[in-house]
Amino acid sequence: MPHADPAQPATLDHAVSLHIVTPLLRSTSYSARLGRSVWFKMEALQPPGSFKARGIGHACRIYKARGATHFVSSSGGNAGIAVAYGGRLLGVPVTVVVPETTSAAARERIAAEGAELVVHGRAWSEANEHALSLMKPDYAFIHPFDDPLLWEGHATMIDEVAAAGVKPGAVVLSVGGGGLLCGVLAGMERNGWHDVPVIAAETVGADSYAASLAAGAPVALPAITSIATSLGAKSPCTEAVAWSARHPIASEVVTDKQAVGACLRFLAEHRIVVEPACGAALAALEREPAAVMAASDVLVIVCGGAGATAEQLQAWDREACMI
Ligand SMILES: *Cc1c(COP(=O)(O)O)cnc(C)c1O
């Protein structure tokens, strides 16, 4: 068992939200370079390291209120960390099943939140199958992106931006399975931002959303070949693709090298480490897409991610084989 953190109550009442209100920064350096106001919504500062605290925290609260006695997740990434964190604060036991390929750092982080960690199978699909086999009638399975409860929770980040009095002319964010996109779009709609275009950023080799937009329906990639593993859903959720018929969405696909370079620049200028999954949005911004250059204020969701270190970013940047 990890040591109890004296500054943190062991459990919270389920009425309390499991995410924090994050800062909204007008970046001096990015604004100067792009010649317009660039606003960063700093989801990297959520206690479990990413925006997933919002949607997963909300889903965990609702499932507990509906009687769930146990949460199960099969993500070795930020979703698994967020479920473990949410379960600890709500006093609900959590089991996270991960494949053998999950890094030691991620395993430690999940275990440090007090979750039971089960290592099963070579690939995520095997871990996921095992996780589903552990389900009992009063257990809740927490999906990493395809659940309306997650979208409802993610939408609160847009409520906070609107409450701060900022209405951007464009929103830039990263897309994996599309949960963040669905949540941000729900938040935009309910705050009256119907006409504000969204730039959906991915990396080459994790660009299932770009492929799906082109096809007009969810398309599955044969394999994920990008280092941005948090974007590595082989296909996006149906709802994420359906949104493109209801809201202006433009796709930007960047290389791993560009995503890592954008992380290092963000680290140098804002002193915060984010994953290449988040660097994809920063790199997409730097490519100055038309919707960004038509806006006087641009909102970038700095989604974060606990799966990178400064050393790892520098090592990726040095790898000569990278495109
Ligand atoms: C999960 C995640 C994403 C992608 O979010 P989806 O909801 O799957 O589209 C992007 N960045 C980070 C850091 C994440 O953890």
C-alpha cells in the first residue's frame, strides 16, 4: 500500500467534483509569434496529469451514485490513472488491467493511487478482454473515450473558459478516440459557440480521425505507429465523426518529430512537460492553419498527459530515424 498523503483526504463526498478548475493563460510567446491572442487551457495541471480527470471523474461519480461498488479500466495510460485517482477519492475500489507492454512508470502511478493492477496479455485487446471478464453486475466499466458521461464531464472546461469571458475564434485540440473532442464540442454548443471552428490534431500513424473524416464514417487503422500512444485509438468513436456534420471541424496531421518539438518548445517557454499526444495540438497550432489565422483569439486545449518526462522528450527528439 502507498503511504497516505496527509494533505489529501482519503475520500471525498461524491458530490465534490474530482477535477480542479484549471488556469486559462494568454501565452505571451505564442501570441507574439502567431500575431493573435493564444489562450492555453491548462488541463496538464489536473491532479492525475490530464483532462481525463474531468470526464472520468464525472463518470465515476455518477456510476457510484447509481450503486457501482467497483470500477474497472483497461487503460495503462492517462485514463487508467484517472480512474485509479477517481476511485481513491470516492472510496471505490479500482482494478486496472494493463498489457505487458505498459511501462513501469505507468504501472507505478496506477498502483500509487491504490488501485489493484493486473498485468495480462501482450496487447491492449487481451488486457481489455480480461478486464471485461472481471465485470460483475454491480461493477462499472470506465471506457477511456466512448461514454456520454465522459463528454459531459469534459465539457466543463469550456464552461470555465466562457465564464472567464473569453470567446475564441478557433479551438485547437488533440484527438485520440474522440472523447475530448465530443466533450469540448458539447461545451461549445451549450455556450453558444456554434460557429467557432475546431482544429482536430493527430500524429501520423495515429490519424484515425483524419481518415474517418475523409471517409465520412469511423475508419480503423491497421496499426498505431506513432509515439503519441495516448492518441492511439485504432478508430475514433462514432459520435466524434458524427459531429463533423453538425460543426465546422478541420483536421491537422503532424509528424511525431513536430509533436515532440512542440512539447520541447512548450517546456522551454511554459516550463511544463506534456506528452506528444498534447504536442500534436501545439504543433498543429504552429502550422498556422487557416481557421487559426482567421481568428483574433485562439483557444488551445493543453490536454497534458502523465506519460512523458523531459529526458524522454529529448531522447525522442534526438532519434535520427524519426520523420
Ligand atoms: C486521452 C488523451 C488524449 C486523447 O483523448 P481522446 O478523448 O481519446 O480523443 C489526448 N491527450 C492526452 C494527454 C490524453 O490522455
